[in-house]
Amino acid sequence: MGDINRNNTVILACSSMLLHVAAAQEKMKTDFKVMELDRDLHAEPQKMRLHIMEALNRLPGRMKTVLVAMGFCGGSWDKVPTARRIVIPKVDDCITLLLHTDDTLHSNLKQIGHMYFRDCDGGKYSIEAMKDKICREYGMEIGTSIFGSWFASYTNADIIDTGVYDCYAEAYVEEAQKNADLIRCDLDYVAGSNRILEKLVSGRWDAQFLVIEAGQTVVERGLGLCDGDGSQRRIW
């Protein structure tokens, strides 16, 4: 069990995880302050890394522990120095984080050929929005060709059922189906959970977490957080 104090602990969360962070805090009866990291920066891990370091540097001196509600996300946390204790799940990204359903350590749970949908993947983060953007930029014909090449290897679109949001709601399923159709994938559900975030905020930091003490540097190498198993990274 980790030693945490609400007065000197903060959660640093990717904006894509805010609903799940709130649910974890509600269930575990914690109320840590949450600092948000812009998910748009995932497309460029070096920019996200700078964003992370800036966020850490802005924290008040009294904040001694940072609970990280995200994965390593393309190396965004690699070689990040810290003057505070950092607790981060040993997962390659937020998709794998939500796919965990038990206490077994897995750095990457994504399957080859599968696109994963969450509560936060609508609107400007939807596949439809991605296609519209690329077609505006390159024209309909070239844009459609580029879009098709990006998703050519995908066969399945899986909605992650974490129990935190209503992924069976008619409106949600309709949008998910529309986006699955755009990439010619079969739509289905896959079991997930909010277990890792619940453990994170409650101090149950077991083998699924990396705890970096103040004065050390977060290092990704050696944790198995790579694509060595053949799994695909998300496009955005």
C-alpha cells in the first residue's frame, strides 16, 4: 500500500481519462486535485513530454506525489526527471490501461487489427472527424485514399466496456457503428475495467505500477513497453 496524503498528492491525467479518473476517485472515496494533459499532444510524443515536464514544474512545492493517470504513450514519459515521487501504470497507453481486468501485469493488451473505442472518442476525436480533416487537407480523392491506407490492416472495432460509461446507449452505439463502417470493421464489445485507476488513487501500487522516487528519472526502457509483440499503436 502506497503512502499518500490528499494535501500533498496530485493526479496528472490525460484529458482522455478524465471520466474514468472521476469514477475511480468516487468509488475509492478520494478527492485529489486533477491536472489535465491535452490528449491532442499524443500525436507528437516529444511535445507531450515537454507538456508533462512543464506541468510537473508548475506544481506547488508542497506536492510530493504525482499519480499518473495515463500510460507511457509513445515514450512521452521516457527520461522525464522529477523532484517528486511519480507513480505511473506500467502500460504502453491508455487503451491497455482500460483493458486490464485483473492484477496481472501486461504492458500491451491490444490485439493486432483491432481499433478500440472509448467514451472520449467521439466528436473531433472520432474516425469520421479524422476522415473529414484529411479530405479537407488533401481533397476528397487523395484524402480518401490516405485514410483507407491508414486503416487497411484493421479488421475489428471494439468498444471497451469498463462499466464507467453507458457504452450500450443507442446514440453511442449508432456513432460507434458509423465509425466502424468507415474503416470496414466489425463492431463488437471487449471487457475492460477501471481497476488500475482505482488502485492508483487508493495507493495499491503493486507490480502493475512503476514508482519513481524524487530525484530519479522515469525510464521506459526495460519495462517491455514497446510493440515487440506485434501490436499496433493507435493512429492518434
